[in-house]
Amino acid sequence: MSIEKFEPESCAADGRLHFAVTERNRGPILEVLKKVLAPGLVVEVASGTGQHAVHFASALPEQIWQPSDLDPAMRSSIAAWRKHAGLGNLLEPLTLDAETTWQLDTAPVALVAINLIHIAPWSVCCGLMQNAGRLLAAGSQVVLYGPYRRDGQHTAPSNSEFDAMLKAKNPAWGVRDLEAVTAEAAGQGLAPKEVVEMPANNLTLVFQKASIPC
Ligand SMILES: C[S@@+](CC[C@H](N)C(=O)[O-])C[C@H]1O[C@@H](n2cnc3c(N)ncnc32)[C@H](O)[C@@H]1O
């Protein structure tokens, strides 16, 4: 698929890109990850700059953190952050397109995607869930973070404005319905496990691969 570019707020001399929003949400997301992740390989889809990958790998030594992104500029930034941090549990970024089928050498305990599915066509959410359904063992998880509509309504005026802004930029983008994401997950054998309210009217959704089809 074609990719849209996200403009970073700043860039270090060594190529590390920086999103301010990523700096702000990393703490609350980490608190959820600490509670829900089992030790093992975590594949982060659409890692962006690599700021999250470094923060999470540093704080979660029982995880092997596998960052990835479709955009080569983001993968370069992830590699620069990785070099800067020197963490043994943070792997080189992979080229993963959430929308297409990919293979992994090791089964992950979780797929994590932060601020992806509303800034991409719906087919990206579907592809992500299909990959999760195929790759995850029973008990493994999908963790999504972002804004969602609930019961067909935005949860805050700011999310409604954000949705309009996204759709003006790309009509295929937009804040997703929690129920539609949950249905897509269920179709791939992933049962809803937790919905965590996050700062700034965001949610973290945790889905778990069921041992029998859900
Ligand atoms: C808004 S940024 C979020 C980045 C990071 N997760 C964060 O929260 O800082 C969205 C990211 O999704 C990536 N992306 C867009 N479509 C993708 C796809 N189909 N597969 C993988 N990554 C994708 C973009 O390159 C970009 O890095």
C-alpha cells in the first residue's frame, strides 16, 4: 500500500525523529503494558519514530521488543533510537505492512499498535487482526491504543474534531468504532479482554487469542 508521511516535530543529528505526542502518551501506555504482557516477544506494528520502542524495551526487560514500520524514514529513526539506547532486548526494525500477510520466526506474546488504525484505511485494521489470528498462540494478545467511538458516538468533542481532521486529510481514515474493531477481532478468534480508559480521551484495547473460536 502507499504510505502517508507524518511530520516529526524535531530530528536529532543522528537521525532520531521525535513526536511530542509519543512522549506524552508513553507513560500511561507503559502502565497498561506492565499489567497485561506476558514475558516474551512483542511485535510493535507501526512503531513510528522508535521513541515508544526504546521506552518500553527499557522499562520491560522481560520483553524482547520487535519494532517495525512500513515507512523507511521511520525505520531509520527507529534504528537510530536503538543505537542511541543500546538495549539488548530491542531488535532491529522490521518492514511490516499491517495490511498484508507477514511471517515471523518466533510466535509473539503480543502485537502492539499505537495510533495506527485511525490514521490508516480500515483494511489496515482488518489486516492486523488477520495476521494476529494467524500468528498468535492461544492466550497471546493484541494491544491497540488510540481514540474510539463507543455506541456510535464520539466520547469527546475533541475526538469528533480529530475525526473530521483525519477524514479531511484522507477520507479512508477516521476514528474507529470500538464495536467494529471488536467484531473484526472476534472474526479472527480474538476475544475482548480489557478496555482501559486513557488520558486525552483515548482507550487501550486488549484482545486475547482464544483457545477455542470466539
Ligand atoms: C501516527 S504514526 C504512530 C507512530 C507510533 N506508533 C506512535 O504512536 O508514535 C502512524 C505510523 O503508522 C505507520 N503506518 C501507516 N500505515 C501502515 C501500515 N499499513 N503498516 C505498518 N505501518 C503503517 C506510519 O508509517 C507511521 O509511522
